[in-house]
Amino acid sequence: MVTLTAPEAPTVDALNETTVDLAASTVRELNQAIHNAVDRQSWTVTNPGGKHSLAVGINADITVTIEGHAGYYAAGMHQKGDVTINGNAGVGLAENIMSGRVHATGDASQSAAATGHGGLVVIDGNAGARCGISMKGVDIVVGGNIGHMSAFMAQAGRLVVCGDAGDALGDSIYEARLYVKGTVASLGADCIEKPLREEHLAELAELLAAAGRTDNPADFKRYGSARNLYHFHVDNSTSY
């Protein structure tokens, strides 16, 4: 195992496992190093200290483990590979994720997986407001509760909540599928409860298994778009 302490990030060598100590290296050096990484390498980040923008823009099939809390936008713009945060994450965890997997073992703040196009984001604890806002294909599994305005304008993908959901869930939702095990404080505009059919139970079981959970899919309710906002209605227009 090699510890990165030099002022300049090293080029990739023959070793498959690297440790970056953020008490001795900068976030810029960390991100440059993992941008230089090649497939099948393993990285461990120690002493993250809640720093922002950790492990962003990963575009190789690598594994990154952050041992501690991460600040804003951890694993943002994630394209490939697997990031695990053994702690909490700040605002914008895995924002604009394209594929791969991001896992926070603690809680996540606001806007987790916002605008995500693909991949899987797992949050073992709670997620704050606007979880999955404008999601475009990402799958999100939250072990605890989520805050208000989650899945606002969610276009595609699946959001699974094993706890409760705050106010205005799925406001102005398009075709994303929402599954909530607990209670929903209120539904947003054009979001309604929908039947939980066999196909939904099957996809929910797959998502829960992928997140390492054993919840019973039959305990969830499904929510989605009523599709009333898809079409122009004269009563919604304004005359000048």
C-alpha cells in the first residue's frame, strides 16, 4: 500500500491499491490522481475532514473508499466505478451521476443524486430535502427518511425510501417511479399513489438487493405521475 503525500499526484504505477491521506495531500491532488487511474485499482482516502468535492468526475472502473465524512458534492459527475463514504455526506452527493455506484453509510444532506442520469446511489441513513431532484434515470435507495420536495420534476429512474418522506413528494413529476415504505407527509402537484403490481415488486426487490437491504417489497407503496400536467389546459393559461 502506498500513501500519497507528495505535492504532485503520482502517475499510475503497477500497484493496485493506493491510500491518499488528506491530512498531507490536497483535494486537487486526490482528484487528479484518481483521474489518472486505470481500471481495477483500489483507492482509500483517509482524514477527509468533511472536505468538499472529494472523488469527483471518476471515469475509470475503480473502487474508492472514503474513511470519514465528506463535504459538498462528493462523487459528483460520477461516470464509472464504486465510491463508498464511511460516514455522512454534504449537499449534492453524487450530483449528475451518469453510471456506477455511490454509497454513503451515514446520512446525506440536501439534493442527493440531483439530476442523476444513471447508476445507483445508496444512502444507509437519512437524506435531506430535494433528494433526487430532477433525476433523469438514476436509481436511489435511502435506508431512512427523506426531506421535503424530493423527486421534484423527476423525469426517469427509481427512488426507494425505506423510511418516511417529507412534504411535496414528487412535485411536477414525469415518469420516475417512487417507492416509500413509511408515511408521506404530502404529495406534490400531479403526484399520486399508484398500484403496486408484480412487475413493480420485482424491480423493487432487485433495487433493495442491490443496496444490500432485506426489506419486504410488499411493505412499500408506489407513487408516480397522474400525467395531468402533460397537456395544455385553457384554465391554466393567463390572459394579458
